[in-house]
Amino acid sequence: MRKQKQLEDLTNEVTRLQLSNRDLVRRINAKEQNYEAIKSTNNVLRAQHAELTNHLQSLNSMLQMIDEMSAFSVDIPEIPDSIMNPWQLNRSIQPIMADMFLP
């Protein structure tokens, strides 16, 4: 009788652990999909940033040529470092809570 109870308890524990494992696998897969989506978006944004930076530099070069060729003075502002090097922004770093992404 006692061994039967132990067997039932162990069987219940195995079932509970299997359900828990399935839930963890499902949640990990969802997080991986979110990560891939964010990674893809970041790649697009990086490409757009590079393209826009190049375009801005080209426009500034054109303005400088126009300024040199004409009698009119064109005020060409310097491109701030924060635009050219956005990873060097002077912002405070906000901590991220560990459970921020949990459902």
C-alpha cells in the first residue's frame, strides 16, 4: 500500500514536471521569436541610420560647394556628434528589472 502511494506521488510529480517543462519551452520559444523580431528591426534601423547619415553628409557637401561657388553665404551647421555617433549619447542609463519581460 505504501509503495503504491509512493508510485502515485512519483507519477504525479513526473506529470507536473513535464507540464512545467512544456510551459518553459513554450515561453523560451516566444522569447526567442521576440528577440529575432527585435534583432531584425534593429538591423533595419541601423541600415536606415547609415543611409540617412550618408545622405546628410552629401547634402552638407553640396551646401559647401554652393557656398564656395556663389557670392551668397550659406550657413552650414555642423552635424552634432550625437547624430553621427548615437551610441555615445549623454543619457543616464536606466536599470532594467529582471521580471520586465515575464507575462
